[in-house]
Amino acid sequence: MTRTGDHNEGASVSDMPAKTGQRRAWQTTLLWIGSVGPLGYAPASGTVTVAVVGIPVFAWTRGWPWFVYVPAVVVFSAASVWLHSVGDRLLGTKDSRRLVWDELAGYFVAVALVPFTWQTALASFVLERGLDIVKFPPGNLIEKHLPGGWGVVGDDLVAGLYTCVLMHALVHWVPAYLGLPAAG
């Protein structure tokens, strides 16, 4: 995924001064949380974060009823919008590659109500990451035209929705390839 305007690529969060002086502790903490610790500093940070955090969370949430999982994803997505709006303002960028909650929100949408197997985890990972990079409409328009965290997270949610639909179709049509029993 191409991220624009990410200045200070080589600096750590604590090294970057705020516009009005040094960062306050809450700002540094917010940016550390938004980068999921060191993961936001890895090459291909979004992909790494989904692999290291997203897939294990998918495994952990297997079996959650929809009335628990769906609100949890909505709350996480809303928090992501806020975190990216504030975090990008602090960094002086739009869609900083350091902040990776948008990638997680997209993946959590992608696996909504999909049964967990290692095959479904891998297939949803590959599909969601690919669709996020390609940015099919309206993802590309959301990214370009919505302000702050709305645009940053919105395109990932669209990729997640596309992936979720594809994953449910695959679960229905080719369950054996995903390590699932045939529908009967």
C-alpha cells in the first residue's frame, strides 16, 4: 500500500517534535499505540501488523457470536478513525505508514463471521491486503475525498467488505479448500 506524505521516515515517535514544541507523554503514547509498538516501523508495516496481530486476533475471536464480534469491530473502526485523525495531525502527514490501526480494522471486517481455519486466515489475509493495495471503487474515492481518519480507515473498510463477501462465497462454494467440512 502506498502511503503519502510520511515525513520523518527514519525518526522514532519520541524523536519527532510537535508543532508547538516537544511531544507530550500522551501524544507519544498515542502514536506508540497507533503504530502497535514497533510494528508501525517495520517495512510493509500494515502487512506485518495484520500478519502478527490481525491473524492471531482472528483465531482468538473464533466462535464469538455476531452480536459481540460486529459491535467490537465497529468500536475498533471508530477508534481507528479517531486515532488516525489525531495521529496524522501530530505527525503532520496524511495516512502515515507508522499508524496501522486502519489495516487491522480492514482485516477484522474481512474475517467477520468467517469460520477460522489457517486456510481462511491466509486466504482472507492475501485477499484483503491485495484489495487494499488495488483500491477498487469506492475505496479509492473514499481515500481521496474524505477528511482525516475517515479517508484513511474508510478505504481499508471497503477492502475488508469486498474480502468478507469473497470469503463467504468461498466458504460456501469451496469449503474443502479452506479446511472446512463440505456443506451438507
